[in-house]
Amino acid sequence: MAKESLGYVKLEWTCPNCHQRNPGPQKTCGTCGAPQPADVKFVQAEREEIIKDETEAEKAKTAAPDIHCPYCGTRNPADAAVCSQCSGELKGGQQRAAGQVIGAHVAKPMVELPCPSCGNKNPDTALICAHCGAQLKTTPKPPPQAPAKKGSPWVLIFVGLAILLCGILGIVFLINLLRTDDITGTVTSVAWRRTVAIEQYGPVERADFRDEIPSGAEIGACEWRYHHTQADPAPNADKVCGTPYTVDQGTGFGEVVQDCEYKVNQEYCKYTVTEWAKVDEWVQTGQDFNPIWPTSSSLNSDQRLGDRTEEYRILFDAGSDNYTYETSNFDLFQACRIGSEWTLSVNGLGGVVGIEPAN
């Protein structure tokens, strides 16, 4: 699949000191001034807006993951040599990881929410009230998790035994299906069928994609049909894309991408060619050991004999059960004389998969 970029969005991070939500590109907390820690996670905003400003979009596209100062932890641009906070060398600093998929792109209609302090309405993406400067979004400390309740050991034992039993039953069924039993049977009757195809040379109508039609064929009506799927754009292709998702760039920005593929359509045409094709068949059947090929003198001048097929059926009496074996082996059929005994290899479904003379 081909990846298609839909643009860039600002991510957010939470200050571990005051729990204020801050824009991803912002290097220090807007409330308490604490530097962004090296291990802070970028998360998606409640509603992601694709950056429209060309300058900012270009910055998001070309910026490399920032480096955190090994001395004070301050986040610095990737090309910085010294820390903007403590002037320490950034040579040993750690560059943020990038390329992780954060989640599906969050695209929702914008709504306005009242400020909890002054009541002024702000866009739902705002982090600070435009009227009074109060915090609009904080991430509260997660409450301590209650100890997980332990399930009854008897329930776990029962489930484990049930899974084990199902596995054993499946193995037993498979073994019985693949296993064959040898049964002695006596030939009670036989039957045979021989067929000769009759071919005629003339116009034959077929259908295929245009590039597969043989040269010299007379092409008729065509229609567009799905032919194959590929990653690159192509003429007469339907573009199919998955759900857009956001990828962390390690810079406080996220790239919104989607995986696309192209379902290519090609012309599917009826065409006519002149060739030998089966138009009829001669059939001869019997219940003896003298099979013959069907013959006739009624061939037209534009007809010929085609492929020959032979089928032989042998019926066995194995006491309380009867079995049938089918083969195209003429010599084996001839050996199965009435009253002769054979060892039948019977599978778990009751089918005869092989025979050999009984010793």
C-alpha cells in the first residue's frame, strides 16, 4: 500500500508538575514554566486540526526530533549545539523517538465550551481561556488502582480442562479421519464408461481482458471490470484508502497519513476466434470386462475426434457393508474378476482409497 500524507497537526503533552495540557511544539509548560521532560508522551488533541498556515506546515514537515539536554532536561531543536536553558553541551543529549502511530485521526466538528472561571466561550481545542487566561484543560492524576480481584482457581481449572478436552477431541477426530482400515471384500459386479469427445472447427465465442485476447480475434462488446490491485496510481483505477491515522514526528507535531491502494479496471471483452472446440461426445457403457470405445461414421467434414476418457467402477461385498471403488486403470479393472477377493483400504469417511489382491 502507498502512504498518503493529509497534512500535519499539533500534538499535546501534559506537564507532570501542574498537569496542564500544552501544545506539542511548546518546549516549557505555559502555566508553571517547567521544561518538557524527556520521557513525556505526545498525545492527540481532542480534535485535531490540519495546519493550514504554509509556514507552520513546512516547519512541521522539515523539523527533526528535538534533543533533550542531558543536564537540565530542557527540550532543544535538533540542530542546537548548546542548551537554551543551561547552556550545557547537547552532544550527549537524547533525541526523541519518532514514527510511532498514536491513533486514528480525530476529526470532529468544532464546538465552543465555556471557561470554568469566567464563562467566556472558547474553541474546544483551546488550552487557555482567551478572556481571563485560566486553564481550560488539565490532566488529573490518575487515582490509585484498586487491587485486581482474583478469579476463583476452580474457574481457571475448569476453563483449562475444557480447552484441553477440545484439543484432544480435535486430535482424535483428525487421526480417525486420516487413518485407514484394511477390509476384505469380494467383487460382486463391475461397470464401465468410455467417452470420446467430438470437436468441430469453427467460430467460438469467448471473453477475456483485452490484453489477453489472442491476435486476430474479432472483438465484440466490452465492459470495464476489476483486474488487479496495485500501490501506485494508474489510469481507470479506483482509489481506496483506509482510515487516516496520526504518526508522532517527535517534534510535537503529528503527520496525518492514510494507506491507499488502487483497484485497476480494464476492458473485459467478448471475442470470436476460429478453433477446434468440443460440440458433442460419444458414450459407450457396459457391465462386463470387455469395454470398447464408441465409434460412429457420422463425423462431418469439419469435425474430428477429441480426447478420450475411461472410467471403471468395481463393487465389493464386505459382509455387512458394500463398497465401491472407481479407477481409470484398465489393467486393475481387468484383474477384478467376479468372486475375487481384495483388500480394501477404507478411510474414516467410508471411502475406498486403494485396493490390492488379498493374500
